[in-house]
Amino acid sequence: MQLGGCPNFTYSIIYSFHMPLFFIISGFFFKSSLKLTLKNFLSKKSFQLLYPWFFWCIVLGIYQMVDHQLDNTTFLQKIILVFNRWFWFLRDLWLSYVITYICYKIFKKGYWVAVFGIFFVLLTPFFKIQSFYLPLFLFGILLKENYSLILNHLNKFLSISFFIFVFCLFFWNDHYLSVFPSFFSYNTYNYEFPNLYLSVFRWIIGIFGSIFFFALFRKIYRTNIFYSYFNRKGHYTLGIYILQSIIVENIFPLYISFQIVNKWIVALIVAPVISLIVIEICTVIVVWISKNKTVVKFLFGSSYS
């Protein structure tokens, strides 16, 4: 978490791989969706992902307008800001699911799905973010299909991914978060061959950072004292994330600032402590809400039964 605008190297490390990890893990569990009919698939994934994205964008959009944060923007700019800033990853995860599902139904074989899917999002003007995250989603499927290989060579995967991830961190810059591969230029409205080295670097650091923490968790989870703690929280992930976004990104900046505190203290002590407190608060709220299935479905799109 980034508190009060204070530079935080922990924030930089986490943001170098956390969203790639999210898409990779989602891809890891994708194949069960192929058992659904197209109608059931679209209904289920839309309710799980698109609905909470749309609902909470509206909620935060209203809050920003009441708080006069969008006063100097046109109506169209308000719409673009609200629906592109908040919880965009739910919308793009839905797109990854839909593109991959359709490709599997058409091409059947995983390698043809990967080839067509990646070329589709690279060459389609309006899939700029997907052109970065769909390959990671597909990598998650590949990871699942070769899971036994990873388990048989877990120490090697752990060591190699660790050294590559740490090496990449020496060259990481937070500004790289806005770089996505695209063959289409919105400045010229033409297809152009882009400079992809930054996006390739983001794929590398995201993939190897994800593999490292994935392998580390697999290696220690049986003896890790934090495993049972986070396992309980994992059941309420969506609700916790939405609530912490509201608290950390919208409420905290109004009342809390750590500009005068040493950044090492913030990174190593303050941020972890506040993060755990926020997780606990959000968990209590979501567990309380989940007692009413109608309310929890209205707020988060799914029941926590």
C-alpha cells in the first residue's frame, strides 16, 4: 500500500508482479469454465466480475462527484475516469475469460488458442490492456497443465525465478506500470511496429515474480504460520479488496500522511501493520455482510456461503 504519497520500495516490489500474479492464478483455474455452456458461462462470469466492477465504479463515481473531485471535467471525461480507474482488472479479467473461452471452443488445442488469442489482442485497436494481460492469463493455463513438472522440480523453479526476479528489480521503475504493447497508435490511427522492450521486461518480471511466490507458497504452506490466516481471508478476497480500495485509496489520503516519517519505517513497520489492520476490518465487515445472501450478492455479485 502507498500511504499519504510517501515513497515506498515495498509498494514498488509488490506492484512489479501483483497484477500479473492475479491474472496467472485466474488462468490457473480457468479450465473448469469450459464445462459450462456459453450462456451459463457468460451469465456466471458477468455476475462475478462485470457486475461488481460496474456497481462499485458507480458508487465511487458518485462519491467523487459529491466530494467535488470531478468538478473540472466534462460529462464524457467523468465517465471515462470513473469506469477506467476503479477495479478495471475485473473488467479485463472478464475479457480474458471470454476471449480464451471462445478460442478454446473454436480451436480446441491450447497452442492454437494461445497463438490466435495473442495475435487478436495485439492487432485489435481496443484491446491495449488485454494485449498485456491475456498472455499472462494464458500462461496461468500453461502453468496448470505443467503443474506436476513444477512440483517435481520445485527447488529449481524457486531458485531460478528468485534470481531472475531480484535481478529485474534493479531495473524496475514505477513508471513502467503504464506501458502496454500495442501495434496500433492512437496518435496516428495507424498500425505501427512498437518498441516492446519495456512490455517484455514487464512480462519477465511479472512472470518470474509470480512463479517465485507461487513456488515459495507451495513449498512452505504446510508449515507456514500465516497459511491458515490468509486461507480464511481468501474466501472473501473480492469483498476485502473492494473495501480496502475505498479505505486506503479514498479515505486515508484525506486524513493520514507519512511524509515526515522515515520511508524505511513506513515500508517495514507502518505499512505492514496498517495493512493487517485494514484486512481485519474489511474481513469483519464482509463476514457480517455475508450473513445476508441477498445483500452480499447485491454488493459483490456472489454469495460467500
